[in-house]
Amino acid sequence: MKDSLQDEVEANRDLPDDADLSEEAKKFVKMEWNKVYNPAISTEEVAEEFGVSMEEAHDALDQSPYLEKKSVGDQHIWW
């Protein structure tokens, strides 16, 4: 059994029903941003991590406070 919601996210498992996707997406982006080799993350990567659609991931990221984004081709990257 996992000890925390962060362990669930890191294990790439489904989030509990009461989890706030916007908040969890922000945490995931910030966790990735702090890695030197991968300072930004795409909407697609967030969608895959949480098992949601690209649109749902984009909406959650867009609603998350303190995240910055940039369009790169037909995708957005977040940091």
C-alpha cells in the first residue's frame, strides 16, 4: 500500500476519486521541472501520467496556479 498521494502519482496509478486533478497536475509539473535533465513537460506527458484525455490534462494545467506555458508547434509545454 502506498503511503501518500505523491507515491500514487510516482507509481503512475489512478488517483483517488477525491483528488484535485489541477493540483496534482501542478505538483507533477513542478516535480519534473526540478529535474535538471527535463525542466519542462508536455500536456501529453501529463495526460499519460494521470490516464486522462489531452483536453482534460490541458484544462487542469491551465487552471493550476503558478504554472507557465509555451506553445511549441501544436503542443504546449509547462514549467
